[in-house]
Amino acid sequence: MSAARHRVVIVGGGFGGLFAAKFLRRAPVDVTLIDKTNHHLFQPLLYQCATGILSEGAIAPPLRQVLRKHGNVRVELANVSDIDLDARRLRAERPLGPPLEIEYDSLIVATGAAGSYFGHDEYATVAPGLKTVDDALEVRARIFGAFEMAEMEEDPEAQRAWLTFAVVGGGPTGVEVAGQITELAHRSLKRNFRRIDPASARVILFDAGPAVLAAFGNKLSATAERSLERIGVEVRTGTRVNEISYRDITVEGPDGPETIPCHVKVWAAGVTASPLAAMLAKASGAETDRAGRIAVLPDCSLPGHPEVFAVGDMMSLEKLPGVAEVAMQSGIHAARTIKRRVEHGGESQPFKYRDLGSMASIARFSAVVDFKGIRVSGFPGWLMWVFVHLTFLTGFKNRFTALYRWVTAFVGKSRDERTISIQQASARVIAARAGVRPGEEDLSRFVERQPTG
């Protein structure tokens, strides 16, 4: 009788989990990949879904489709609720049927990070982040819905509020969102409306720090700020958010507090690790940092549990950045360690990160890139940005689709992913006029009660 094959469970279908599963394709193991969604999300391009350039399908292919040729991989749609490290067993809740109970020989946890509101979780209702497909579709509905509401609005002041867009956070996501909303208003929506001029939209980027893209260094940071201002973005550094409601945003900067009427807010100011990081830390005795990431050993395993790995944005190791490349490489490292143990035995090796640089798109034909001390901006940086993102997109079809959409959106003016429903378009105005406050009531349930005739 042959011995049972080594059982590997991977929690999370993001960059870390997916690349680990793909690496184990030909290993003598059975893999179960568990994720609470059915897709692999290319998170760096969520802002393009939110601003009408790419569809959600182009950046979030189904996991079952991506792994269809990996005969040793099984995909489960479930949400892990408990992990028993001593028994080597986890429990996951499924949308239908009894909970899933799975035993493992090796475990890779790659559940990433979510947005952080720094103790003000009530802001999530009025200022969604950009971490999931749901977030992107919600932000898209708010952006395009705002232009529709402005077209109907009779009061000039109320119209200006609909045409004011606030982005909180001056990192890559915030910079890219602000730049694309501005491009959308100035180019793609030209001659789409009769009563408003979309180009009159006001896009404000707030950051509490002294500069946007501070991690890129002073030179590229200054270049990015000039590029944003050149296309029409108002950059407010040294400015923190004091309060957010459906109707406005209150900030405090060098000139004191200010309340700005504004219906559309996007939050891109911080991240916090997946709750599974805290669960693993408590069970293993490992520490967590201020962002909730779990401290792992040099080989990405947990203290006292060499069979369990935490990878990607949820791990704390040598101050590695929370970028896709870290997730990919650490996921592959964990999978390689498991494969080596199963096939040959031996000791684990420390994870060595190969820095592939950082980049952020400012606007069409403009990006900033920092690669091993080489700093590039403008059109050359944008070409590098295009090449890297096409390389890491999953699937030839999605690469072709993205390239086609970029040509039509950036060389031309087309943005076809603009479909929203009447409920999405009107939700914010109903809530604002009713005086609903964030955290008091779920917005969707409130809108459902409104008369439709």
C-alpha cells in the first residue's frame, strides 16, 4: 500500500497563494487552495477598474480557470475561521453546507492586508478603499454617479460638491486614483454632458506626510507632485483628515481646519494585516507589528511550527515592503521549501527578497520608477510601467485586453467600463439629503426603502 501524499493547504488566492500553488504543480503533493472569493485579484490595477478603463474580469480571473491544468490543486470557496496549529487542522465556513474541516501537513497562509482607517472604521461607509473588486465597483459607481448627479443638480453650490473628489493618502494607490479621475474628467467625459463641464471637476489629494510617494525619494516625489499639479490635481500635503460624512470632508493642514463639501471620497491612506495574522500570532506566540503583521522566522515559517508559513503582506520580516513582488517571491519560497522537504528532506533556507523596484503611474504617458537606484520618470517610466504590469497580469487574454484598453483610453479617450445602476447613482444623494451619518445605518438597506415611483 502506497503512503499518503503530503497535504498542502494554501489560504488565500492572491499573489502569494496563487504563485505557491502554481509552483507545486509537479510536486508530489496534494494542494487545497482556500479563498473567500473565486478569483485571483491583480490589486495594483484596481484603480483602473474604478475609473472605467478595465473591467473586473480583466484584473480578476477565476482561480479555477487559472489552475485548471494543475491536476493536484483543488479550489475551495470558503472563509477560514479557525486554525488549530497543534492538531494541524483548520476550519472554514462555506456559503452553503456544513463548515469545511481540513487537515494539513504543510500550511501556507497568504491572506494579505486590508485598508486601515486608523481607528475610524465608520469612514469605510463614506470613503471606500481599493482592496477588493467590490471596492473598485463601489468607487466606480460613486465617481460616475457623481457626474450624473451634477448634471441633474440645479443649485450651483450643490453641483460643485458633486464635482469635487477627495482622495486620502499619497502613496501609489492614492496618486494613481487622483491622476485617473482627473484624466477622466478632462479627456474621456468631454462632450458627454450638456449642463456641466466635467473638466471643471476638482480633484484633491490629501496626505498627512510632507510629500506624496515619499518612499520613492525626494526627487521622484517632487516630480510626481509637479506632474499631478500639471494635469489639475490639488495636492495637499501635511494635511490630516479630522472627519468624514456623506456630504463633506473636514481636514486640518498648515492653514488650519477646513470643511470641503464633497460627495465622493476614496481612502488610500493605510493598511492592516488580515485577521488571520493575529490568530496565528496568538496560537504560536509570535509577535505582531503596528500594522498587525505577524513576525516570521527567516524562512517565513512560524516560531515552533516549521510546517506553517505566513507570506506576503501579512508577514513582518526585515521591513520588507507590502508590494506584489514580496508576496510572489515569498509564496514561491514557501512552496519551494515544502517541495524540497518532501523530495529530499533537509533544512530550510532563509528567504532572500530580490528587489524589483517601485513604480507608480501618474497619468497617461507619465509614471515614476525607482529600480535599484535608477530613477526614471515621464514617458520612459510609463513604458516601464506598462511592460511590468503586462508581464505580471495573469493570462494572455487579460494581457491583450489590458493593452487594448490602455491604447483606447490613453491614446484615444474611450473608457467603456462605465455602467452603473440608478440605485448606485442616486444612493449618495438620498443619504446626504436625509442626513444619514456614517456608521449609523447600512446605506444599501436605507436606499431600498426609498419610494421608486
